[in-house]
Amino acid sequence: MRREIHAEWTKLRTMPGPGWLLAGMVVLTVAMSAVAAGAVTCGSAGCGHDAARLGLMGVQLGQAVVALLAVLAVCGEYSTGLIRTSLTAMPRRTTMLAAKASVLTGLTLVAGTVAVLGCVLAGRLLLPGSGFTAAHGYAPLSLADGPTLRAAVGSVLYLGLIALLSVGVAIAVRDSATATGVVLSLLYLFPLAIRMVGDEETQRFLWSISPANAGLAVQATTDADVLPLGPWAGLGVLAAWAAAALLTGWALLRQRDA
């Protein structure tokens, strides 16, 4: 496995795009969180906003860059024909897929940690100026606070699971445009479609199986009990989506690319 991981790392490191995408993910994630922290105001006590979730808002943009990174890394091999060389050098499809997923997820977790720490710092500096002060019932964002720490750690794990989901979809469809469309639809169009459903029970059910809505529940630090799923249960839903995508990709890889 060490040889396969080294091979996947070498391939990814020598591609022109991944480094810029990882850097872009960090910058865009922190920037969006900073914009959200400055745009939303709390004019009085009990204004009802979740300060930690506002501070981590950028993850909702950063996830798109993570998806693009995974799709680029996987589908780029198919478009250039390099996949034939990879499968010849690593004939064990399961090991190759595991190595590819491990490298991409590991890089995402490292970059995601940097991005989330930047979001927390931006929230700590900017939210008080928007009215999230002790006088209004808000302490400065701090990882020493249990719920905030859980939201931050959960956000990093969320980005890692998005990488795994994207790898599975990309392996299954092999085309970068199709894979990107499928993943971004799950992350952005599915949540929008749920809001158009009139029946409340149906809406709550669809929310609970949505990879983005359920997964981002891990960021909730206030009123989490009113959500259809708890924070870790919601992240588990995203993990199930990622596992299903990887299993589908693995099955097609063994059958189609044998």
C-alpha cells in the first residue's frame, strides 16, 4: 500500500492544478466566512443567530473546490489515458482506489484544517463588530468551547467526506463534466429543491437524506435539537453517501476497467 500511495502522491503532485485548487479552497473558505461574519448583524440580545455556524459559512463554498479537486485528479487520468498505465502498474483495483482516495482525502483534511482555523479566527475578530458581543449573549468564538470545537472538527471531516464522495462519483462516471455536475447537484441543487417541497414531513425526510444539509448539521451549536438529525448523525448520512459512491465506483472499476 505504501508504494501505491507514493505513486498517487507523485501523480497528484506533478499535476498543474491541485496545488492551486487547495490554496484556492483555503482562501475562498476563509473569505466567505469573513464576508458572512461582517454582513450578518445581531442588533439585540437573543437575535437567534448561530455564531459558530456563521463563522464556518465558508465551508459551503470550499466544498465545491474540494469536489473539483477530486474530479480533476480522477477524471484527468481517464481523459489523458494515464489510467491504463496506472492500472498496469497497480493491477489491484481495490488498492489503487484506496490509495487515490487516501491521498486526496489526506490533502483535503490538511487544507481543510487550515481553512477552518482561518474561519474561526475571522469569526472571532469580525463577529463582535457585527453585534455578536457578550452584551447580546455571545462569547467570542473559541475552540476551547465544546460546541464550537465540535463544529470546527466536524467541518474538517465534512470536507474530507466530500472528497471521498467526489472520488467515488468520478470513478463511476469517468467524465469530469458529468462527475462535477452530479456532485455539485447533490451539494447545491438538492438542498434548493427541498425548499420547494410543500409538505413539512416530506421536507424533513428529504433534508435528513441530503448529503449537504445533513452533513452540515455538525456545525450547529444552537437549536440543534430542532433539526431532523443531530450533528454527528447528520455527518453519518454524508459518510453513507460517500461509502455508497466509493462502493459503486469500486464495482464499476473492477468490472468495466478490468
